[in-house]
Amino acid sequence: MMDKVTIRHNMKALLGTIDATARHTRSLAACNRLAQTPEFRESQLIMLFLSLESEVETSTLAIQAWTAGKRIAVPRVFWEERAIAPVEIQSLDFSSQGKPAGPREPVHGKLVSLGQIDLVVVPGIAFDRRGHRLGRGQGFYDRFLAQKDLRARRIALCFQEQVLQQELPIEPHDVPMNMIVTDETVIRC
């Protein structure tokens, strides 16, 4: 079994080969596929990740959710505490505060309680078919998803190449996904 560092390195290289046009087209396909699931349709408050350049672009999903009368939250990063908290947003107005290469964050928004969230759309570097996730290695999402007040469904959104046939190495703190949605398929774990 490959170690996490090797898998991260290989997957980042693979994702780097997807050009901007293909990334955009495939992101639309993945977002549309997720928007058609019962899990998405039944949710009122959805927490989305704000995509980094190599990830599925989630802005389409936010617009689809708002059009359907749903509420959207995104993560606000608290670097000192190594934590994220859900902040409800009304627009796609973001900044890149924090680290220079860090995730975009909402400029405006109010914190929402974990119990209000019906669905968390989770990023990752790689996933296995059992729903295990390999993140960027800092543990922000594992800590967030492990909170007992969070009862939301956990859905990975990624490109098909990010779903590995072999099982990922897992640790006790890793929180598995309930479902994985790619530009080609839906996998219920």
C-alpha cells in the first residue's frame, strides 16, 4: 500500500495535467451530477468548499443551490486554532486573506451552527470506494467533520481520477464520506 505522502504527490501531479477548459467542463458535470441527487435536493443548508485551482470548481453548485432556495455556507479558516467554521454567504464575493496560497475565504457572512447544516461538500486529494479521504494533510476537515454536533451528510466532490481502486491508508481520526460524486459517477459508501 502506498503511503499518504506518495499518493498526495502523485495525485497533485495528475491533477496538474487537467487543463483549464477540461477542468471547467468536468466541474460543471460533477456539480450537475451532485445537484441531481436526492441528498442535495432534500438539503436546506449546504456547506461547500471554496475550490483551489486543481479542484472541482464549486461556484456552479452555489448558484444552483441559491436558485433552488437553499442556503450556502463556506469554511472560514482559523489558522491559529487550526480549525474551520461554517459561515453563511449570500454572494460569491471572496478574498484570499490568510496565507498567500491559502484558500479563498468569505468577505462577509455569519457563523451558522453545526446542527443547521444538512450536507457538507468535502474536498480532498484522493478517495477510495469505501469513502475514505486523503486531504491536504493539515487535518482541518477531519477535525471539523468529527464534531459531535455535526450530523450532516458528508459528500466528496472530485474528478473521477481522484477515486482510487486501492484502499487508502487510514488513521483513527479519519472521517469517511457517505457519498462520492465525480464528473462521471455517484458512489454511495
